[in-house]
Amino acid sequence: MSQPVTLNDVYKARRVVRKYLSPTPLIRSLSLSRQLGFEAYVKCENLQPTGAFKVRGGVYLVSRLSEEERLRGVITASTGNHGQSIAYAASLFDVKAIVGVPEGSNPNKVEAIKNLGASVKFHGSDFDEARLWVEAEAKRKGYRYIHSANEPLLIAGVGTLYLEIMEALPDVEAILVPIGGGSGAAAACIVAKSINPKVKIIGVQAEKAPSVFLSWKNKRFIETKSAETFADGLATRVPFKLTLDIINKLIDDIILVSEEEMKKAILTLLETTHQLAEGAGAASTAAAFKLRRRLQGKKVVLVLTGGNLTLQTLRDIFKDSHIV
């Protein structure tokens, strides 16, 4: 079976993405490196205009819509960052956008989606329930449905992040990337492995939302009954076929991290790099501490996928005596 997204597709995407988004910094933190025992570089996707990496995929996909699709408008489901990505891209290209989000979604992300001009609809208790409503609504109203992961153009757009890493740090030995829907991990595998097959790609999931880990480990599609993690960017109960197929084929390992480990990593990143990470964004750093011995002496990139953390969550982390 041929790869649904190739390195060449990512280079094509970059020609579009670079018109609208600047490359993000790759910071080498001496303090973090000392704590970990290896050369740690943090890729700061929290500095994107939407505060997360997904905007790369949104911009590229919406740029490629047909005139007829633009006139119909787009609809998508999201816990926040993907929704902001599509809303941002839709505002660039003057396309109507509707974003279905679960009840209780991160209020900052919901507000940001609205501020970008998209319509927000609350449905269901989690991402997958919101997604089912969105899929039905797309059929009812004729909108162009944008899946949060099963979209080759999204993955190609997200892949531009990994081109930046490989060009800035050609001798990178491992890349740690959080996995929610899997577009970031799939893109990392395609780009890094195409340029240098020796680069290790290590995915990271929350212990409380391990559907991709379980599916990869057991070599079959596994849904979980819940995804009760505070890291909303990782809170998916159902793996997605396109990204899971790529991950199964190319990823080197997947690590699970606890809620406490992600919260500690948020504070560590604040202290060592002065960058704010949301739960999903800190997952790669949390995994780095678990893998310190294995990665000893290596050059490692930790992808800080997003920084859309609410002030209340940050307050709660500081108040937790187990973490501070």
C-alpha cells in the first residue's frame, strides 16, 4: 500500500503554509538538558497565532478547498485546538465555519474559536460525541466535513513543523510527540523517517486516554470507554484509521504519562524555557523524564504542541502540593 501522505506532499504544503505562518523557535534549554541528561530542544508550537500546531494543517487544507466547497462552508469537531485551526484558516479564506465542541470544553479555546468568526455548537460529553453530531449535521446541511485526523491535507500541513525540526537540527536522534487524534505523530513519522530513517519517533498518550497506544500495542482497533484526562488535546476515545495506519507502520514507540507527570512537566517547562504548555503540549516533556536513561546523551526534540492552558488550571496545578 502506498503512503497516503509523502514527504513531497509536505514540501508542497510548505509553499502555502509559509505565506501565512512563520517558523516557530526550536529552543535548546541548558537547564532542562541538565535535568534530563541529554540535549533537549523544545519546539515551541505554543507560539503559533492560535497557540497550537494544528493551525498548519488547517491553513493548508482550507487553502485547497474547491470554490464549491468554500461556498458550502465547513464543519468540524474539536476539543479546541483543531477548531481554532479551522476557524483561523476559514477567516483567512473567507469561508463559513461551524465547530462542534463537547460540553465543558476549555472556555479560552471556545472564545478564541468565536473570536475568529466561526460558529460554535455544543454537543455531547466528549470529543467523540461531538464528532458524531458534526458528521450527521454535515450530511443534513451539505457542509464540507473536515475530520480532525483522517485528512491527508491536514497531515501534510502539520508535517511542515517536522521539516523545520529536521532542517534546524539535522542530527536529531529522537523526536517526542504527543498523540491525540494522531496527525502530529503521523506527520512526524512521514517527514523524519523519509529524511533520516534512523530518527526515533516516540509518541506520547495520557494514561487516561490510551486508545492509540492500546491499538498500536495490540495490533487491532481499540476504543476506550472514557478519556478523562485534563489534557483536552489528548482526550480521544477512538483512534482514527488514516493516522493509526501511518503510526502502526512507522512509529518506534508510544509511552503513557500520568496526569501528575503532565502537570509537573507544565511547571518544568515554565521554569526552564519560560514557555507555557497545556497538558497535551507538556506530554512530550513528561515522557522525556520517564525515558531519561534510554535517551542519555542523545539529541532530542520535545514538541510543545500547544499552550492553550486556562488560568484556572494553572492555579490548580500551583495549589497541588503533590506537584509543586
